[in-house]
Amino acid sequence: MSKYLTGDKDGIAEFIGRFDVFLFDCDGVLWSGDHLFEGTVETLEMLRSKGKQVVFVTNNSTKSRADYKKKLESMGIPASVDEVFGSSYSAAIYISRILSLPPTQKTVFVLGESGIETELDSESIPHIGGTDPAYNRLIEPNDYSSIASGEALDPAVGVVLAGLDFHLNYLKLAYAFAYLQRGAKFLATNTDTTLPSAGSLFPGGGAVSAPLVAMMGGERPMAFGKPSQAMMDAIEGKFKFDRKKACMVGDRLDTDIRFGIEGGLGGTLCVLTGVTKSEKEWEGEDKGVVPTAWVKELGDLRG
């Protein structure tokens, strides 16, 4: 049974008192697009004043940690790069420090935006595709033969990394599919089907990898965003906290809340300002993804 905390001052105080660390999703929790939710800044200040550690955990791969720091500060939220943990950064760490690739196949073909490229650069990982204007065009008749023959392909590519790409096109998908057919590792920053923005929902990072999943006969990529526990392990390794004293705050049941539950955190808190719009959504068939508590909006934690 999930506890409703909005308006319950004693319940809020008791809930906050259980935890030393709060992991926050951003889109749909702190803001929607460029609209900051009321009470967000004050709530974060309140938690910090109580000695709570705040970590921003985002699946949005279009921004690097430095980009997110700038966005947080532009919204009036003080933050350091070290307080931000994104899916692009998680993927870059995995590729550079864990994934074993042949010496001649270290290059990553990117479906995504500059956030991915910046984090790959931070780990000195070579990459192609992404925001390169050469790929942002319509496919032409000669592209078919040059891709099919391998003439247009870079033999150093050993990974296809898919994230949210605002300029996705047929040519990029054709290149990515060709590399996968030739044995490249299939990775994704995240598999969120939708992205909350401007009070509505738009295609998410999972919508970029989905066509490749279909082309590859159902083979799914290894994903690094929530709810992947590879991301939880990386966060715990970096921040060194007791999971039972940590709480995940999010707006999505299938990513944020599942992430906290499967990660063995002490609690989860769902807000209704993003993808999840009603408590009825966790009272349905999937009883396994039920938040510990919920509020209408993050600012309600002010009591």
C-alpha cells in the first residue's frame, strides 16, 4: 500500500527522516521542458538543510553532466557536475572501463545528440555518427550499394550506441543496422518509450532503438538508464551510500520506481507531474511496482 503524503506534515517528516540520500529524476519531477514546477527549489533546499545528499539521476541522454549542471543552475538549483549521473555517462563508463572490444574495433557509432558525444569524449572513446552533419540527410540511391558492400562503413566500429536523437532518419538507421549485422555490440543509453515535455509526452530514447530491435529479430540492447541495475551499481560505487537509507524520487513506474525497488533502496516516492498521472496506475495488474509513498508534486514535501 502506497502512502499518500500530500498535506500530511507528520507523515512527510517521518518519511524524510528515514533517508540520508535522495536520488531525483529530473524531467517530469523537477520540471517539464523549461517549466520549473512550483516548490522544487525550496524542497531541494529544505532537504539539503537537513543534511540530505541530493543526486540527480537522469535517463535523458541528450545532455551531458555539464549541460545538466547548467540547466539546474538556470532553474535556480545549485548543483555540481558530481551530483549529476546520466545515462550517457553511465554508458561511456561501461564502454571505456568494462566492455572488452577488439583493439581494432573501439569506435562507437552514435544514434543521439551531443550529450552522448561529450561523455564519450570525456572517456577518450572515438565515435562517429551522432551530430555529424554528414548523416543528417536523406538517403540516396548510391548509399544502398556502398553500405551493403561495406565501402561506406568504418571497420573500426565495434559498438552501436542508441539514445534520444532529435534528427533520426533512415540513413542513420541503415548505418546502425549494417554495423549490428557485422557484429557490433548493441547498447542503449536508455529505453524510455516517451519523454515528458511541455506538459505532454513525446518519443523517448527507446523509440530510437525500437526499430533496430525489430530489424534484429527482437534482440534488445544492453541499456544503462533506469531501471538498469548497472546504473544503480555505478551510482552506489561513486557515492558510497547505504541503499536502505536512500530514496528514489520519480514520475515513471517502469523506470524510476522500478529502479529503486529492484535496487533494494529503502524507499521510493512517486510524483504525478510527469508520466504517471494517478495512483490508479499502480493499483492495476503489475502489483510489483508500487511506490512506498506518493505526492501530487515535489513541492508538497514542504509540508
